[in-house]
Amino acid sequence: MDEQAKRLLLDIARKSIRAAIKLEPKPLVSCTHSDLLEKHGVFVTLKTRGQLRGCIGILQSDLPLYQLVSEMAAASAADDPRFEHNRITLSELNQLEIEISILSPLTCIIDPLNFELGKHGIYIKKGIRSGCFLPQVAAETGWNKEEFLSFCCSHKAGLPPSAWKQKDIEIYVFTTETIKEKE
């Protein structure tokens, strides 16, 4: 993705976050940049001074990328249930660091350990339970592959930590193109 497209996405995200924090209507955005009309999954991660303040995303979507980034940015600021009692404030907005992760299509893997730690994100699914970790979670935590899978099962999917070893579990991998506002 070229620099212009990255700047446009970050601008869209920041405007959507500002509107969500101020409880204003979502900004009307339109875009003709070809990269931003593509359809991908997206996660928007928000941090203040390196501390997580929100992260919401979707693995696949029929929305153009620029619209999905707007939706996920607003949701990250206002709807992440982990911060229900500690929402991002307007005074925090200037210190807010925005990270947009654009996902590749999901690829199912048979061998649960057949992925590259730090390069691949994982999506684990069993029945109605599912969980996802972005690739950067491995680098941030220092987990090995088994820990990455176990924590995704237990902390994200609500499954036993060893569920990734079961035959009836679905495991998908993906890569991301990550755009950071503060580089």
C-alpha cells in the first residue's frame, strides 16, 4: 500500500475515533483510491503511552477497506468491552496511537504448529467458540507457538488451553500489513 493510502486510512481512523469519543455521528467518508476500495479484514488497535486502550476488528468483510477502518476505529474507541468502565477520553485523543492491521485471506492449516511466530496471526474455531490473535501479539508477549495457541484458546475462544491439539478444531492463519501512526 502506498504512503498516500496509509495516510488516508489513518486520517479516516482518527476522525472516526474523535466522533465516537465525542458521541457525534460517524463522519461521512468517501474514497476513490483503488487500494482502499479492496475488501479485507481489519483490526484497529489503540494505545496510549504503549498501553492498550482498545482493539476491535473483523476477519473478513464485504465493505471497502476505508469504510471498514472507519467502523473498526470507532468501535475500538467506544465498544471494546475490556474498557467498558474506562473509555478513551477526549483529553487522551492527542496521545492516542493508532495501529491498523489489514489482514490477508485466512488459510486453514492441518498441523497447528505449521505457522511462523510473529509473521502469522491465528484464528481458532470450535463450534460456536472462536478466538483470534494478531501476529504482533507473539512479539509483544514473547510466547512460543504452544503458548500462543494455548492463550488464544483459553483467553480468546473460551476453550481449554490444550484445545488446539484436538482433531475437531479449526485453525487458520493470516498475515497483516500494519500501518502505525507513530513510527
